[in-house]
Amino acid sequence: MLKRIVPAFLALIMLLSLSGCGYNAMQQQEEEVYAAWANLESALQRRADLIPNLVETVKGAAAHEQGTLTAVVEARAKATQTTLSPEMLTDKAALANFQAAQGQLSSALSRLMVVVERYPDLKANQNFLALQHQLEGTENRINVARTRYNDAVKTFNFSIRKFPNSLTNSLLLHLERKEFFEADPGAKTAPKVNFGTEAKAE
């Protein structure tokens, strides 16, 4: 028994002593994925936090657009209730569900912006303009955060597959590949939020 343990232990020490074995690098890259995910979640939460005031402002000037307003409120509720912990980033189905909820919220907001085009007084409302500007900035932050997250995932996924990292990972770390945050397929046909100009469905 001892004869088998000693060589295995020595092999492990040799592996850890090799420069470039990737032991620390892979863990650091995984932490970078988690940090990028946290930033993306923060941007998505910021958008969700803006919506109640946006809906109330629109409701004051366009109360009879109840169907559109209700769709936004319901989509926000679903998006905020659909959560994903960093440990679930390896779960393709869970991430797809999270993406779908966020995509529905994006589409509902886009439809709301189309409705707003019918109300010149609302578009001139200073409170609405301030919220609109914040929402536009938040959408930009979401796009940047999503890109950075996907870049971190790409780096990590390649790192755990390349040699000798793959050997180190299979023997010691057992890290799993992470899933990308893809754009919602419906976004290609959903109305876009196009601030300052007339929004149209493509």
C-alpha cells in the first residue's frame, strides 16, 4: 500500500512544482468569471430598480396603456425572481432560463418605448427624460458587462482544457466549464429601445 502511495505523492509534488501547471491561474480565472458575473447581475438589478418609477411616470400620462404597463411589471417580477448563483454558471438550462427572463424584460421595455412615442407631452416630461437617460445608460452597462463576462468565460474554458492545465484540473481541481450569457434570440425581432428617435420593430 505504502509503495503505491509514495510514488503518487511524489508525482503530485512534481506536478505542483512545475511552473505553468496552471493550478493558481485556473482558480484566479474562475474568480474573474464570478466577478464579471456579479457585475452583470448588478447592472441587471439597476435596470430592474429603475422600472417602478418609469412605469409610474408613464402611467400618469398614458393610463389607458395598461396592457403594456402590466407586461413590463410582470416581466420585471419574473426577472427579479429568476436568480442564478455563481455555482450555477455551469448549468446550461439554468442560465438559459435566467437569460429568457431577462430577455422578456428587455422586450417589454422596448414595447413600452414604442408606446411612449405616441405621447409628445410624456417625452417632454423632465422626470421621464431623466429616467429614460438612466435606463439608456444602464442598457449600455449591461451590454458591456455581458461582453466582459463572456470574455472571462472564454478565457477560463480554454484554460481548463489546455495542457498541462487540463491534467492539473483533472487530478486536483475538477473545475467545470462555464456557460456563456447569450443574447436573447427574440431580441432580433423585438422593438429596440432607441432613445431620442422613433423606435421601430425590425
